[in-house]
Amino acid sequence: MKLTDEHRSMLRQLWRHGAQSRSDLHGLMGVVPNRVGAAAAAMVQAGLLRECEAQPSGGGRPRVPLEIDPEQRHMVGLTIWPGMVGVARVNLRGGLVGKPVARMVSEDSDRLVEAAAGLLAKTINEKTMGVGVSIPGFIDPGSGRILSGVFVSAHDSLSLAPVIQRAGGLPVVIENDMHALAARWSLTHRAPAEQDVLLVNIADGALGAAVLIGGQPNRGCVSSANELGHMRYFVETDTCYCGQVGCLERVFSSEYLSRLDGADGVEAGALMVRLSRYRPGDEAVDVLLDYLSNGIANVANFIRPHRLVLVSELTRYPEASDVLTASIRRRLLGELVGRVRVDLWEQPVAHLAETAGWLALAGLYCEGWV
Ligand SMILES: [Zn+2]
């Protein structure tokens, strides 16, 4: 079905507030009751909404609340990652439908896009409402091309046309994987659309960020994550894949930790192990947390978000995450300290196809994503 502005408005209210009667929706949407009735009937018919059990009202006809139907329709999430493509279906409330499918593909960029398009074609059916595609690196959404990033050399770009073509006219949201993660956080936390969100994904040697302004991704001149990981310090680190030295994501890494420890080799995953056992006084870890909190606080001071969301395995280790959040707060400007809300979110894998499915849901429930 082709969704009208009224359909979208009703879906947004039901997402935000849960089940509502037609008369409540009339109040929330500010449109006349028979328009509410017509829009509701069309969406029940199309399998987007369903009627809940009737509830007694104080005399007169019982109220029949409407809710988003999690059983009929779905979104498809597609993720393209170096050497891997994945696909998943999520229902209209974000629940996984069936099992996600992942395929290993050679890192040849054209083969990746072909494999992604093939997987998408097998997953879409007549119940699909939309598609979300999440990709690391830079994307030009206007032309549907992946720009230089982890897939293509600096002077090249890669067309997503085969993927868009296989979507067969369904709405397609193509975004960087950090924006997909921000969409998922925003929808699952029923965050008010008018609030600005700074989401920071913290992993060993990989930092990503996304900024939502008024509920919409910060577009900039090109679509990407907000490149917090390449904020540079005058620090001798390994060379970053961006070609520079001193990038924050090279500082917050097992490699730099072992450098500070004076160790001979680098143990993969050593940083998170150390953070899991962290006690104040672990000087090398304190240095890493200091740089990280400084970078995040600088960005927060610059953007003045309502919510700062830290996404990381680190949130499982309260000793370390307390030091990090306290250190960020100490570096916020006085006027911001009481206003920026800091949330921790344990959602460790950014590039899941399921998260790309939430991107498609953002296209349905939020303005400015499609
Ligand atoms: Zn870098």
C-alpha cells in the first residue's frame, strides 16, 4: 500500500504511545474522526495495524484500541561489510522474523554488491514494507554510491544500483552503520524526536559516532559516521587506516595499550579483557580512558546534545565505565553538565542485518530518513 501522511502520522503515534483507541488517535493526530477511521481501516486491511481486545468505556460502545501488528508485515535489513553480506527480517515492532542469513564473499567490491543484491532478492516478498541498507564508510545517498572508505580505493566509488533495483520500488534507506545503530537506539528508547542525540560506539581500535539533529541524521556534505575515531592527538600510535598517526581509535586500542605496557607483542582483544578487570590505578588503561573521555567531551561541548549514548561492551564493566562517564562529565562545560543526559547501551555489534532492519523502521516511524 502507498502510505499517506495520515497513515504515517498514525504509525508514529502508535509507535510512541503504544495501543490507542480511534478517539485517542483523533486527539493525538489532530484530524477529524472519520479520517482517522478511514486511515485505520486501510492499515488494518494491509496488515500494518490490528485491533486489540475491546475495553469497556464509561457507557456507550466499548473502545477497541489499535496497535501495530507484529505478525503480518516486515522490513528487510541488509548489511554490507568487507567480506560479508547479511540479511534479516524484522517485524513492524522490531522483533526478528526467522534467522538472519550471512554470506562470506571475497573482498572484491563488485562481488559484494552483487551478492548483497542476490540475497535481498531472495528475502523480499509481498509482505515486505521497506528495506534498510547499512554500510560502513562514506555514502552519497543522492547517487546511491559508496565513496572511498573500507571498500574502495580513494579515487573510486561503487554503485549500489543493483541493490536498489532488487528492492523493486520499495522504500530504501541507505545509511552508514552508525546511523543504523542510532536509529535503533532512538526507536527502542522512544526518544523524543525533537531531542538531539550523540551516539558513540566504542570498541577496541574502532570508534564510531552518529549525530541525530531533531531525530534526523546529521547529513553533512556526504553521509557517513561522525568521524570521532579520526580525531587526532599528538601521540605516537600505529598508523591508522586513514593514513595518519595519533587517531583516537588507534589510541583506544590493544596495540597502544601494549605500547604503554612496554609489552613485546599485541594480544588481540587485550583491551576489553583489561577493562573487564579494571581497578583505579591501572595507569595504562587510565591513559586510554583519559584520551577517550577527552575526545567525547570535546564533541559533546561542540554539539550540545540532549542525550549522549555510549554503546559498548565496556558498559558491562562498571568500574571502567564509571571512570569514563565521570571523566566526560568533568570535561563538559558547566552549563551543559546538568543538561546532557548520559546513557549507556550494551549493543555490541554495530553491523548486524537486524540493525539495518531498524533503519528501515526509522523510514517508517521517523521523519527525514527515507
Ligand atoms: Zn585515522
